[in-house]
Amino acid sequence: MKSLSVLPNGYDEVVGVYGNPDANNDGVPDPIWKIDNLKLFKFPEPMRIAWGKHGFVTYFKSHRLVGDVIVDALDEIFDQIGVLEMRAKTWDYWGGCYCFRLNSNATPPKLSTHSWAIACDLNPHLAPNGVKECGQPLQIIRAFKSRGFIWAAGDWMHAQACINF
């Protein structure tokens, strides 16, 4: 089983481990950071697209230190549950990983962990942001938690590779 090598605590440690996607604070991702840190990873099975719910994706962009761990967690999930059951239960929706943007839950505004590509959203239709009750299947939560990811109450679609952020 692959797991995160470190779980940074807070903004300074996130930048220390994963780099700074906007070191000059101009609101635009730094091209050199993107080249050095972002990589394409192949899903173990195609995932349904959560936005618009049309079609499948076979690759995703993630931080080089996190993507293999996401793939490993998804591989375990598909192996345990099975592709047909995942599809039948609609547990195979991909909400994304890399998206340079502000955190919609943060006050004051700060970059989202998606800006570092160290978080992924799964099954947003089952676990929408802001809902207190967890709609995410426990098998999925366990697979990611066992590899070091955390899930925040109220954002059950969102697994991230850091804490206190």
C-alpha cells in the first residue's frame, strides 16, 4: 500500500512540502511550479465526470507527491467493491483534483488545497460541501484515510493531503 510520506500541518508546512503555486502572489499559478510539481496520473478504472455528468475521465492532474497515493486508494476501492457495483451505486464520480482557486469555505480568502493539487473531490452528488451528514461511502473514506488523507466534516467529498488548512 502506498501512503503519504508526510502530512503537512498548516499553510507554512504545506508550502514547505509541496512548494508555493503562487510565490509572487499575483493570483496566477507559477509556470515553473506547475512544471516541477504537476503530473498526469491514470485512474485504475475510468471515473465518471461529476461536473455535467457526461462521460468519463481516464487521467487526472495531481501533485507529484500525491497522485500515486490517490491511484492506489482508488485501485483498492475498485478491487474491493468492483467496477459494476461502483457504477450501479454511483460511487465513481470524480469531482477533480487540480484547480487553482480560492477556498470557498475560508474567511479570509486563501488558496484552496486544490491549488496545490493535493486534494481530490469524490462523489460530490453524495457528499456536497456544507452538508453535515456524511454521504460518502465508508469504504472510500477508509481507503483514503489509511493512506494518510483527511476528510473534513461538512466537506465529505473532499480528501486532502494536509491538516489544519
